[in-house]
Amino acid sequence: MEDERKLLWEPSEAWIKDANITQFIEFVNSNYGKTIKGGKDIYKFSVENIEDFWEAMWKFSDIIASKPYDKVVEDLSVFPGTKWFPGSELNFAENLLKYNDNQLAFIFQGETKVSKQITYSELNKLVARLAKSLKEIGITANDRIVSYIPNLIETPTSMLA
């Protein structure tokens, strides 16, 4: 039986070349001696070489950690409950705010079709402003703040502040 679905879009060669997945595949090939060519190959690598895949993802993503991990994964037989990168310590805000350019950081699409986008530069400014306001009202490190808010751009912004 022939698939009669119409192809809606196909990326250009330039788009493919610049895609993060293409850059990740090149990273894996050069650092792990692989010859991965595309989606099916990277999927196969991810399930057959779980530790190598996630170590490569950590390194490729340039994660900033104040304490390195002891190993990539602890006891894959325990699921759910498997521990990833045990021993590592990192600051989410430091990692998510390390960019300060005009690339998109968040794209929000609400249930009512309201849409909003925010760049890393805008995100950094919003987080800094909110963090300053929190300090001004006496919030300090290790204080707990509770909020009950919907999924909006302001939600991760508040968490980062």
C-alpha cells in the first residue's frame, strides 16, 4: 500500500547543515568514532550506547557544572528511578541564561492561540529585573517561594529569577 500523504515541508540544505541535530551528529562522529548519517542512526546510537549518547549530549550542550558527574547513569535497570549524572551539581539559571543574544529563548502558544516569543537578551533583562525586585522585598538565597501560575513565558522567567 502506497503512502499518499502529501509532504508539507522539506528543509533546505542550508537549514539541514545549520540544524542542531546535524551539529550533534558531527560531534558524536568526531568524538566517538561513529559514522552516523541521520535520524535513524542517531536513534540507534542512543538506545544501543546509552551512556555514550548522554555523555555526548552533556558535552555538546556545554553544560556548566559546579561539580562534575561521577558517572553518566546509575543502574539503568531501575526505571523509573534511574539516576542521571549522579554527583553533578549545576545551576539551572546559570545554564539557561548563559546566552544573551537575539536568538529565541522561549516560544509560547496559549490555549486561546495567543502567542508570544522572547529572546535570550530579553529573558536576561526580565530575570534580572525580577531578581532585583525579589531582593528588594527581602527574599534571599534558600528562601522558598511558592506560586500557582499557568504555563506562560513568565513562569520560567520567575523560576530563573
